[in-house]
Amino acid sequence: MKTSALLGAGTLVGSNGFAFGKSGIIDAFTASSEGDEFILPPLPYGYDALEPFIDTLTMQIHHDKHHAAYTKNLNAEVTANKLQGKKIEELLMNVSKYSLSIRNNGGGYFNHAFFWETLAPKGGNPKGTLSDAINKDFGSFQNFKDELSKKAMSVFVSGWAWLIFADGKLKTITTANQDNPIMDIATEKGFPLLNLDVWEHAYYLKYQNKRKDYVDAIWNVFNWTRIGERYLKATNK
Ligand code: MN3
């Protein structure tokens, strides 16, 4: 079954019909530009900007080592398989056609670029239509917070919790390893709005085995402006 397609003037359409638009989801760094290499997007803020909730050393290692490694390994695999010139979303929406390395490293590349933009020093609260949708689909912001936190705690070993827009409403889901909801192999697909990295490398230096403390703390630094913009894109408003 054909689950995704490139339509119109380069508009990316996901597996349940939602359009990502020409620019993709992670606006600034979506294309394999720069000589057909995916580039490691710089953090949109300083390494220490999310203190005290996420510590400086964790951000340095997470971005400069982990995300850099996914980027390097993705580029090597893209070159080896002559896949240059495709957007990262395009690779992931058709990931069943490619190697496990594209799934793991392409997923890692996308998920982290998306994660840095999901966070911001002054997170604030959901606003406008997104706030209304959260209240409608979860009952209240607190219910949503409890549900997503519970999902984040339920991820076994390594993976992600997500807020997605699918089938006309908001949903929380989890994915294992570096999988994500735009992949054609995903059991729950949708337009990603927010992601939460629960790999130990995201929190171990500061929180050790206390994932719960990390999950509680990260609510202080979600970038609700950015997440709200993604919601408008997902709903084409
Ligand atoms: Mn990570």
C-alpha cells in the first residue's frame, strides 16, 4: 500500500493525508542542502539556556555528541545508498524501503532537530486554538500533562513520548528507539507537535535513574509558541 507521496510543487503529504508543506516540519533544517549533506542544526539557544531544568553538560553532550553522531551516520548511509537530495521527512515517510540505519539515524536526526525546537528557556503555556484543542481533546491542560507524563514514564528503556495531531484530534503516543509518527512503519501516525526524549542520555547526568524528576521538570521549558505554530500547520489554519 502506498502510504505517502510527493504531490504538487514539492508538498510533502503524510500517510494519513496531512500536508507538511514545502518546507517540511523542521523548518530551518529540513533539506539535505549544503552539498547534499544533512547539517547538524545549531541549538536555537545557549547550552545553559534550559538551566536548571536541563543542565548545560547534558545539552552539550546531547547536541554535540549524540545528535552529531546521528547526523554523521545518516550522511554516510545516504551517500552509500545514493539517496542524496531527499528531505529528511521524505526518507522517514518511506522508511520501510530503506535500511535499519536510515530508520535509526534518520529518526535520530529528525527527532533531535524537532526536540530542540520543542524546547525554549521561557516555555509559557499553550495559547489560542491549541489551548482550546487541548481542553477539548483532553478535558484540561492538567489531564493532558498527566497523560503525556505517564506515557513518557511507560517507555521501556529508550524512546520518545509525543503529542501528535491525527484523525482530526490531538493524541499522546510513544515510540521506541528513534522511531517517530511520520514513519510509514509507525503504528500510530500523525503530525508531530511536541516530543519528549526519554533516552537516558537526555537526563542521566542530572537526574540519574529518576526519569520522573526529569519529566516533571521539562514542563517548564516546552516552547508553546513553536508548538502552537506546528498545530496551525497541522490543521492548515
Ligand atoms: Mn536524545
